Amino acid sequence: MGKFVVKPVKSGYTFHLKARNGEVIATSEVYASLTTCKHGVESVKKNAEAAHLEDQTAKEPVPAKNPKFELYLDKGGKYRFHLKASNGEIIAVSAAYKEKGSCLKGIDSVRRNAPEAEVIIEEA
């Protein structure tokens, strides 16, 4: 089972969703408080499993309804994804992947790990 690791940073709190092997598969924005960061974790748990896939790298991308994973190419030509909640806000982002297949595996890993992941809160 994966885990969410919530930790303090200079300007608030952030979380990382880690797979069973400890690899970070998704990261959050910086939240102003621990409470709002915990809400972000709950939003990922709630939305990840049912999120649609919008492949913006496809020859003819088909828009998907929120919640959704947006798979895209960054400025450096690497594959990344965003997870958007039902309201359209980005609630988690990925690292860069060289291969599209690896990025799709990352999305699948978020879907599998997020719903039941334990939450660990690190102290400052």
C-alpha cells in the first residue's frame, strides 16, 4: 500500500504520494496550513480512482470531464500528468518521465495507491 507523506516547508505544508517501493508518484502544491493540506490529500484519495484520462499528447486529444488526469508534454519534451479534482483544480502533479508508457504507469500507480494510502505527518 502507498502512503501520503505530509511535511512542513518554508511557506506551509506539502504532500508526496509514495508507492510501496518508496518512489514519489505525485506531489502537491504548497498549502498554507496543515488542515488545508489534509483536505488536499483527501481530495486525491477521493478523485484518483475514478478520474478520466485526457491524453493531450494524442494526435487528436479528446477532452475529458473532471476529475481527470491530464497527460501532457512539458517544455523540455518530457511526459507529465496533473490530477484535477471535480472542480477543475490541480490537486497533484507528477515528476517528468522520458517515456509515455512510464507516465501512464505513474497514473495507474496513483489510481491504485491513493484511495487506501495511509497518511503520515512529519514534524518540522
